Amino acid sequence: MDTISSEKISEQMAERLGISALPQKQQEEVADKVTEALLKTIFVETVEHLSQKERDEMSDLMDNDESTPQQMEEFLRDKIDDYDTFLQNIIDNFLNELLEKTK
């Protein structure tokens, strides 16, 4: 299983968006803004992919102060077939749309 990490996402963004030539501070600012938008997109598309029952289960898990990010990831991996590919497709589509808008 090839888990998609935040470092891997950042590398993909820097490469695809061509921001690696910018000064480090500007790279970080751009990456932070793009990452925030990407995380919102991942959340929305993930929720839309789940059934209403699964959404309710996810909501309960999110509302539980004792649940961990690992538990949330396990839940999503259980509910979404080939979760890593699902995430990578969202990332690819997001970056492609972003690049199209900036042409």
C-alpha cells in the first residue's frame, strides 16, 4: 500500500505548478493556500462518495474526541475501494483544473 503523504502531495504541487523556482517563503505561501483548497476538495469528494449511512458513521467518528486520524483513515480505507488511487485521482484532477485556470 503506497500511502499518499503530505510531503508527496507538496512535491507534486511544486513540480506541477512550477513553484520550485520561487523563493522558499513564497513557495510555502503558495503551497499552504493550494493545500488548504485541496484538502477541502478531498473532504467534499470523499463525503460525496459515501452513502448516507457511511456519512453518519464518519460524522460520529469526527465528533468523537477520542478518535484519531489513523482511525479516520482506516474507516475511509474500509469504505472506499482502492483509497490511495481515489485520493491520487482527486489530487490529479485538482492540479489539472488549477493549471487550466492559471493559463
